[in-house]
Amino acid sequence: VPTTGLRTAIPWTARGRYNFENFMETGIINTNNISMSATTDKSDIKMSISNMNQKGVAPNTKLGTYSMAVNGGYNFNKKLRVEASLNYNKQYTPNIPDVNYGPNSYIYTFKVYGPADYDVRDLEDIYKGPMGVKDLVPYMQEYGRENSPWFMAKKWLRSHDKSDINGYLKATYKFTDALSLSARSQITTWNQLRTEQAPSGINLNAYTPWYYFGWYGDYREVRRSLFENNTDVILNFDKRVNLFNISAFAGASQRSFTYNSFFGTTKALAIPNVYALSNSKDPSLSYTWGSRMQVYSAFYSFDISMSKYLTLSHTGRVDQLSTLPEGSNKFYYPSVSLSTVLS
């Protein structure tokens, strides 16, 4: 009996027959969007802002997404046009439910090892006494091989925070109706932070091997970042001469790619409920990794068609990669084709 602390015999009945249904909740998704656009004889622009808020089906889970986009173009004259686009996206959630096989999963708790002789609703007050200790020991510290689902929902938290930015700037100049030149530079970049808080009193086993785990819990975080730039210049030609149609383009491009990551974990928290890598009983562990790449390319394509009967095509591309040894880092990809329609 929780109020007296005395062990008392109770009937062996399936009080938790509907534990899964009594624990999970109804998910709700709310989406909002505002957009504006304007057009003149020389310019066009469109802006939009949107957000999505999602309440998860597991308690204490939610996801928020925020997006902003701006696209526009301006015609300086009949020959020159400039276009630009910028998109920003933000995702955040304070807690992601885990569905792996192990004591950190609700499915594991309810469908694999979870007994039905207790009612999950009796565990919502996770520190009720005298068996629990506030912020240290949950009322149901360990029941079989799993943790209290309410304890996991409220205290074993996995956050996700990610920002994405991508956009481009493009200019096109038409020398004639048949010949044009375009130049474009595009960027893609994102930053991500994920954290995990393993609280004091949590039950861990071999299915969570990244933890050293001490009495006061553990903490880990992962940081990742990426930046990519693609810039290209392309000359286009398209003209019909009597029975023949000639279509061709040639260009060059450059790709820059950078990726970095960091992983850090404590080896048992020195002070409970203080989730920081510096709050480690033993020296914390950290690992970093990075990658860079440059690719320079040249390419072309040539098509000549005789009315609708015969088409000859030839393409070629040359790539030079910075990630391979000099002398073995250039590749040429050609193709030739001849086609016709028989019927």
C-alpha cells in the first residue's frame, strides 16, 4: 500500500489489460500558411510563411516545423533576367519516442515484457512515496526488464533541433533567340543538434551499450553540420535550319562539400539532473569526424534531328575529384546514340 508502505496481498487480475490504450494519446496536427505574391511587367516575387505543430501519440512528444520561402525574378531588359530563391526550415522537438528493442521503448514495455497485473495509470505520479525519491528514484524503478512508461515519457528525453537553408542566384542572358548563357550558384546547408538525457534511476541493459551509466544517470549529444555549394555556367543553343533541328549546350561546374560531426557522452553524471558533458563523474568521451570534397566538371551535349525521322546525339562529361590521388582523379563519360522511329 503506497500510503503505509506495508506489503498487502491483492488479487492476481489483469488490471493492465488495456495499458497500451490507456497510455497512448490521440495525435493532433495543426498547419498554418500565409503567402503573398506580386507581378509587374519586369518583376515577380512570392513569399510564404508556414508552420506545423504536431502533438504525438505518445505522452510528452511533439514536433514543431517552421518554414519561410522567398522567390523572385527581375527582367533588366529583353536579354537579361536575374532570379533568386531562399528557403529556410526549422524543426524542433523536445522529445522523440524510441521504438527500438530495449528498455527505452514503449513497444518493448507494453508488447514484449510488460506484465498485465498493474494499471499503468497508477504510475503517472512517478515519484510517489514511500518507494520513490523525488528526482532520484521512480516509484516503479524496475518492473521485470522495463522502465515505467510514465518515467520514460517525462524524464528520459531525446531532443532534436535542425535548421535547413537552401537557395540560389541565377542570371540568364539571351544573345539571340537561339543562343543564351546562364550562370547559377546554389547553396545547401543544415545544422543539427540531438541530445539524450538518461535520468537517475533509469533501467539500462545491453541494448543501450553507449552508456557507462551511473546511479545519477547519463547524458549524450550529437552535433552535425553540412555545407554544399554548386556553381555552374552553361551556354545553350537551339535552332532549326530547314529540315534539321540543332540543340546543344556546353558548360562547367564546381561543387564544394563540407561535413562535420561531434559525438559526446558522459560516463555517469556527477550531479543528478544536470545534463552537460562537463558534469561527468569520470572523464567524458568525445569523438569528431569531418569530410571535405571538391569536384570540378565540364560537360556538353549535342543533338541534331532530321525532321521527325532521325536523331543523332552525343554527350560528354569530365569530372576531377579532390578525394582521389592526383593522376587517378579524372574521369570522362561519353555517349553516342542514333535513333529513328520505324512506324
